[in-house]
Amino acid sequence: MIVDRQGRRFRNLRISLTAACNYACTYCVPDGKRLVAAQDELSAEAMVRGVAYLIEAAGIERLRITGGEPLVSPKLDMLLRGVSQLGLADISLTTNGQLLVRKLPLLLESGIRRLNVSLDTLDADAFRTIARGGDLATVLAGMEEARAAGVSIKVNMVPLRGQNLDQVLPLLDYCLERGFELRFIELMRMGHLARPGNSFVQQFVGMPELLAMIGERHAFAQADAPLDATALRYQIPGLGFFGVIANESVPFCRTCSRLRLSSTGWLHGCLSSSNRHYVGDLLDKPRHEALPALQGLLVKALGDKQEIAFSGGVTVMKIIGG
């Protein structure tokens, strides 16, 4: 097991199945172009081997499948079948929900019982403006079908001043009524938002402002959360829970346990570091050759983590998922 001087180790792996996405959200890509798969993306078989090797080399316990948008990838079926056999404590998936109705039978068959759905507004016009694609009604229908099938759903919202701040309370009430747990994610200084002269400062909404808005309608109290959780979790008595991923307001770097594998075979130990470590060539090697080299790269990746707080990064979120 690889541990740094702050006692951090990698427990949670997020793999970006593909860079392709059927949306072009304003906080993810600057030019409005929908994303396509990279020419050198790993095969599903290589990704499954990568997960297996990382379980052994790093002690990975939990896996989240991200993108781009994982539901657009033709590799999803084979990947799910492979990783479901690896003995992980938990496998979940993050999606924008646009293809959820179509893909739900596959997810259920593969044992997926937890989803994170990215949804920034309940206003159809604002939805199209932010996502620059998709259809809100289709997403909501997919969430309802998943809920009816017993899937646990968390909803991810990025509050943006001037775009969807008026949706904080409506979306919270929508989620509370349906048993979804809403997570407000503070805007991150990544990719184009990390460059000088960008709109980050104008759009950013911090946790204190969000909690003040919620407090005008609901009484709430902080709830327990795992030590390495990214979200501060709150309970509204008798109604449910919500959380805030406050990467700017209340940094969580000191307890971060996340490791990311991109669709093109790069390990990222920290979203706030431009460092990355190529493992694609190791995934075609037998275990006895791959593991020693992989452990050396994991030491470097763990060393990339920030000591205290996220400081921004040039890495584009679309490449490594959420």
C-alpha cells in the first residue's frame, strides 16, 4: 500500500471511459463544440486490466465510471461486465442522463445501483443554454425510471451566477420530494476557467452564499460524512439531505483519496496538478511486469496531490471526468 506523509492513499478510482460527450456545457468546454472520442483511447479490455492492476497496486476499493459521457461509449457494456467481476466494494456511474432511459436495462443488469446525474436547472431554456445540447424532459424521465427501479441517485448541480442561481431552491425541493440527494459543486478553476481573464470570478458562487439561500427556506444541520468525502453533507429534518462540494470555500485536499485514469491511459493524482503519468503501455504487460512499474508511477501520482487546497489547473475536465 502506498501512503504519503499526510496519511493519504488511493481508495477511490474514477475512470473516464471516453472523452466523447453529447453536451458541451459552458463550464466544461469553451467553444461549444461537442466532444468526440480520442483516436488513442484504451479498449474496454485494457481498462478492465487497468482497474484490476490498480486494485492490487494501490488498494482501490471503489470505482466510479465517468466521461465525457459514459453512456455514449460502445465500450460501456464490456467494461461493466469486466469490472463487476473484480470484487470492488462499490461501482457507480456519473452521467448527464440524456441516454438513461435507453441504457438503464444495461446498468441494472450490470449491478449498477448508484448514479450521479449532472443537472444544473429545471428550466428547459436555461438547460439548453448551459448544456448546449440535450433535452431536459428526457433526462427527468430517465431519473424517474431509475428511481422506480431502486437506483440511488445523487444530482450534481454547478451554481453559476447569471445562469442558474434562481434554480438552487427549486432543484433542491425537486430532489427532496423524490429522495434524490442534491450536491452543489462549486465552480472549479480548470481548463479555460484557469486562464487569466476568464469568467470564473463573475460566475463563481461559494458555499456561504448557497447555505444562506437554503436557510431562508429550510432549517438544516450538518450531517456525518466519510473522512475522505469531498462533500460537506447537511440534513433537512424530515425531508432529506443535500451536500456542498466546496473545493474553494472549504478545501478537502488533506483527506483526498481519489485517483483518475483517463480514457487515453494517463493517471492523474490531482485535479490541481498538470502532472500526469502514462500507464497505457503497462496494461498490455503481464502482471509481474506491470505491477512494479505501476507502483512507481503511483508514488509520483500521490505526490502530485496538493497539501492544503485546490489551486486551479490547466487540465480540461472533459479529459478526466468529474
